[in-house]
Amino acid sequence: MGWLRWRERGFTLLELMGVLAILVVLVVAVVIAVAGFSGRGGRESYDADAGTIQMAVATFYTDKRLYDPLKGWNEPRSTASPDYYFPTQTGHFSDIYAGDAVYVDGQSVYWLMEANDGSLADAEDIYNAAIWFGLMVNAPGSGTGVAPMPDTRENSAPLAGEGGLYLTGVPQSCSIYNYPKAKGSYTWIVGKDGKIYGAFQVDCVWYAGFSGSYP
């Protein structure tokens, strides 16, 4: 009879609060675990892309050291200026480098500095250092081989019918600084001495490193 009376009275408030507390602890533990896993996945993806792009740019540097404005990047026997080493707006690496470490939204990242005067890199510096992914993707290009006019991307792709040999596609993370059709949050740039940085902007300031989210 006592057992039947216990069943009829149901749970006490204290018992319900105990069950609720256990559920809350379990939910919090799961959320923390999932959030940590997502963060690690984003960071690992960022590091993987950084390594892949660095290797691609280094290979490009080795293969395409000379650029003839009348023939284009991919033409053989080009004999133009040897200053054109990298697939950037200027054709060579920039003087941008990673400065002091700072925290942005809880992430340890670096100031992007301009080596010539020690100032923070600005939008023009980033644009000039941005990688022209059209030169590197493994897909037929549309370039004519004619030197580009100011503010155009005439030669930001391999010549018509040719394919790049360095990347299989434009990374989803890259911004329009890299490629006119890109919509990502990172601008991959060639910094001082050919080092690759994943750059992002917060409040008009450019940083290098993993920002905490990645496509």
C-alpha cells in the first residue's frame, strides 16, 4: 500500500528541480563540446588553406618568374622584367608583415603592418598584396594576354583556353580583393618575402590570422 501511495503522489518539487538541474548541466556540456569542435574545425580549415595557398604561390613563383605584357603570364619564352614574381596586383610580394599579437573577439591574431613606414596596412596595401586567384585556379581562363588597363582585371586569369596548375578552385573564404566573383571574409595576401597571410578587417583595421569563423 505504501508503494501505491508513493506512485499516486508523484514527484516532489525538489525532485523535479534536481532532474532539471541535471538536464541543464548535460545541455551546457553538449553546447560547449560542439562549440569547441566547431572552432577547432574552422581553425584547422584555415591552417590547411593557408598551407595550400602558400605552396601554390611558391610553385607559381618558381614556374612563372617572368611576365611579358604582350604575351601574358603563361606564355613560354617570356623575357620581360624579372621583377614580376608573384600573382598579385603589383606582380611581386609586398612589404606587409605580421606585427604584434593582439586579441580580436577572443582570438590571438596579428596587426598587419606596412614595412616602409611601420604604419598599419591600409586598404590599398591589402589590394596590392591580394593574390590574383584567377591566375592560379585549375580552369580555363579568359585573359587575352594584353597588358591590363588601370582598374581592370584583363590579365587576372590565364589566357583563353589555358588552365592554371596550382589550385583546383577559388577558396570560399577569399574576398573580392582576390577575385571579382568572391564573397568571402578573408583576403589572402602575399606579404614580405613571399609569406602568405589570411587577412581580415575589423573596424577599418587589417589583421592576419584566424578570426574565429571560417567558411
